[in-house]
Amino acid sequence: MTLLTTDAETLAMDFLMEDLDIPTADRDFFCIISTRDTGEDWYVVEIGVEGLPDKWALQIFDTGQCDPCYTFISPMPAGEDVDLAEFPTRIAEVIVKERAGGMI
């Protein structure tokens, strides 16, 4: 099975939204930041929240499987959450936990 970039992005977004338990109404806050074809049977898809510097990097294999061990990347220190006040509750909770280095 050969995936297209758009397929990898859709799979990554669906997987992350499900894994983070993001309500359907809040999913429009998330966006694809970048997608790279590694040339070795997988893509790396970076997903972020509009207006925040944080992002998740996921590996999507040509088989259509998502690696469940994705990476959260943020320049913000734990406890820095003033920028989250304008976001829906679940998104703010997820970012706070991720910035603190905790599992969701």
C-alpha cells in the first residue's frame, strides 16, 4: 500500500484526535504544520494548535498504521499556560499535561 501525503495527514490527524480524546467540535483548532516523506516507507506529520507554538510529531507508515509513540514538542516551560485561556477546556488540559511532560 502506498500512501499519498494527504492520506498520511488524515490518518495522523484522526489518530491524534482520538488518542487525545478531542471533542469533534474542537478539532478545527488543530492543523497540519508539515508533512515529510522519509523515503523509507513512512511519513512524519507534525500537527499543532492554531496560535500555539506546541506540536506533535507522528510517524505514519505506508501500511496506514500510526506509530502510537508520537512526540510532543514545545518551547514553553511546564506551568506556562496563560496562552491557553482562549482555548476550549479539553485542548487546554491536553497542552498543560503535555507541557508538564505527562501522559494524556
